[in-house]
Amino acid sequence: MIPYKILLDEQDMPRQWYNIQADLPNPIKPALNPQTQKPLTPDDLLPIFPMPLILQEVSTERWIDIPDEILEIYKLWRPSPLHRAYNLEKALQTPARIYYKQEGVSPAGSHKPNTAIAQAYYNKVSGMKRLATETGAGQWGSALSLACSLFGLECTVYMVKVSYHQKPYRRSLIETWGANVIPSPSNLTNSGRKVLEEDPDSMGSLGIAISEAVEDAATREDTNYSLGSVLNHVLLHQTIIGLEAKAQLAKVNEYPDVVVACCGGGSNFGGIAFPFLYDKINGKDIQVIAVEPSACPTLTRGEFTYDYGDLAKLTPLCMMYTLGHDFVPPGIHAGGLRYHGDSPLVSQVVNDNLAEARALNQLGVFEAAMLFTRNEGILPAPESAHAIRGAIDVALECKESGEAKTILFNLSGHGHFDLTAYDDYLAGKLDDYEYPDEAIKKSLAGLPKIEL
């Protein structure tokens, strides 16, 4: 019998990250300088990133070694367990076999430390004293705060204001590890002040918070910017998830027919999916699904084009699926999925039909979260619950067809600090929300005019 938990020993942890840029049938288009709209050079990025991360951003090497210093810290929680969801399978009465990678066992409770530790390390060895970043729901802010604490760096986190108030305990966790948390938009940056002048009651967005963090980093010589998703090097660091999952499934002679992950900026989707997409690119028959909220339908209703990563147009222009850089999504509880754009790498694999995207409504997602926690015992974050809903939908399709598919999804974080969201769901206060076509058209009308 396949065990409930499939474990790897510490010595079996992957010692390299997988870089999908080596294998894409169609390489991603280069990022552009926001001032000149010419392809970025390493010198353009040096004011906010250390050179090792810049080199990883543009690398086309398939395997990149993980430094020993990072591996030693990874051992605090890695390798993470792979679970067979026997109880969920029974509740669904499905012939499908469901597995989930449990990334909520990290100290910060999500997959985010996989890149936070790496980014803090490379900034430390490059001489930085301080990092500035943004956070949506707080998972990334807490992960970077943890990493900076371990490497002796100062940390400032611009937290989207709606999440700052919705998720006070994530804010407390960030502060417990020593970081300074600022609700965004704030009056501490030009970017924040401009937003507040136009809308004093703005509850913020990731695009606004990114502007503030980038401005902070660019105006201080001792400070670099750190991002928890979207960029190539971030997704690179997350591939340890999928590499471990491959090794764990091999121990029980399994391989997934379907891989599912939620997708906001793309870090946890890329982390579990890219190692399997390597196989698909090389001929393996596998379905890969990115799940996003219908309230922020970047991959399913956005446009594949160049856009800025932030509201103030301080970041490079990237070729990606986008709803427009001035798009401000509603304050749904899955704050980590409320981003107007998506990773260029994830966007490319979706555009090339190597992966598909599905948008889900909030109530169905929480219904799936409740079914999961009452059968598997783990309370998922609202972001992770999107992957659960996606996996359940596939399992129910198997129930109808009689197919015994193997399904793998990424449980990218626990929901212990999201109980306000569950309170609202149990009290019947949540509504489904699909972003109106007219509002998306208005936001897309502001896209920059770039020759493709």
C-alpha cells in the first residue's frame, strides 16, 4: 500500500534548481528598460538586484547549483512531504489517485521561503545591508522577513492595505522576525503619495506596493529590491518543489497524469509544474493546469503583451499575460493571487499550450477548502484552496469517465492566519465575483504601445 506520506531524506534533497529557459520551444521575449523601451542590460538592474540573481534571470543553463549555505537552511523544513489524499479520494468517490506536495511545513507556512532564503543569501554575499519588498496576503513578506533575520539583513515590507487589515497575524509574524511593515499605499514614497492624492481611501494592490518597494530600493545604496514571484530567478528557486515531488512519486512507481497549482504571479505554479513540463516538452503526455480567481483572471481574460509590473511604471516591461498595470482587483481573501500580470515564463507556456489556465469563483474554492480540511485535516490558505478546487474538479471528471488518473497538486501554504476568511465564508458573507468585461477593457486600454 502506498503510504499516506512519502518522504525523502535530507541527503536526497535536490542540489540543483531546474531552469526551464533551457528547454522552451519558444524563448521568452527580453524584458525592456522602462525609460528607453530597449532590451534590459545587467547594468540596468544593478540598482535593485545583486549580480548573481541578474545572471540567473537571463541564464539558459538547464541546471543551476544550489549553494551549500542555502541547502543547510533548506534543511529546516526540506524535503517537504508528499501526501496521498486517501480520505479526499474516498469522500469524492473517485477512481483518481490524488497527491499533494505539502509546502505549508516551512517556518513561514508556505512555499515562499524557497526563494526568500536564496535571495537573502545572494544579497548578503553581494554586500547589501537591507531589502525592500511588497507582499499581498503576507506569505511573501513573512518569508523574506524570516530570510533576512537568518542572514542579518534589515527588511522593509510594503503590505497591500486590504491584506494589512484582513490578515493582522501575518503582519505580526513579519514583525516577529524583525521586519518593518508599512500599509500600502503609504505617504513614505512618491508612488504611494500619488495614489493617495487621487484616492485617499485606496486599499492598494500588488502593483502599487511593488512601485513603493522598487522606489525605496532604488533611492538607497544599501538596499536592494526583492520579489516573491513573477521573475525568472524566483521561479527557478521554486523548482525544488517539483523536483522533490518527482523523486517522491518515483519511490511508489507513480507519475502524474495531471499537475495542478494556483497561479497569481506564478511562483508556486512554476515551482511544481516546470520540472514536469520538461518531460512534456520532451514528449510526455501530461496535463498541466494553472488555476486563478475569476476576480483577477489574468491568464484567462488578460492580453499577452508587454506591460509594466507596477502602477508607477518603475519596473521593466515584460512580455506576459496582463490585465493592465493600473488594474486594481477587488479585495478577495486570496490576496496572493491579486496581481494584474503573470510570470513571463508561465505566460509563455500557457501561450504555447504547454499548460492551460482555469478561472474559479470564490465560493466554490472555499467549498473545496472545507471538504479538504474536513477529510485531510489541513487548513489551506485561500490561495492553495484554488489548487484544491482544480484538483477536485479533475477528480470528479474522472468519476464521470471512470478514468483512474493520477493527480498532483501543490498545497502551497496553510491557512492558520486566514481564519477571518473562513469566518466570512461560514457566516455567508462571501460572494462570487467575476470582474466585469467593461472594467477589463478599460484597464487594457492603458497598455503601453510597444512594437512586437
